[in-house]
Amino acid sequence: MSRTAFALTFAELVGLTPMKYLTDQRMRQAAKLLKAGESIGAVADRVGYRSEAAFSRKFKQLTGTSPGAFRRGLQAVPAATTV
């Protein structure tokens, strides 16, 4: 199966593109780790980001809050994801 065919079939079955699905899964895992008190750098590494800055930008873009604020409980539920 070609990459294009896979991506189209995946999106049809799951409702998300493969990359969007992967990003959502990473952010769900990140939210759990942040709630458990893990450091932002450790969370970034564990969910597959090469840098804390890249992780922080994407987390804030998707949730509307920074990872640090989320970890401190300043926002209980991320805005853009179902964590």
C-alpha cells in the first residue's frame, strides 16, 4: 500500500490524519505525565520531541496553555484536545 493510500484509508477509518492522530496521542500522554509531576524536559523527551522548546510550542498551540501552567493546574482541561 502506498503512503498516500494508507493516509487516506487511515483518515477515513479514524477521522484524523496519521500525523494528527500521533500528535494527539503524544499530547494526551504528555498531559498525563505533566499531571503526575514530571518535568517539562522529561515529558518532551518521553513523548518524542527533540527539544523542550518544540514540545512547549506545540503543547501550547494545541491546548491554549503552556506545559508549566498545565502542570501547576492553572488550567484543568486543555482547550483544544480531549486529554
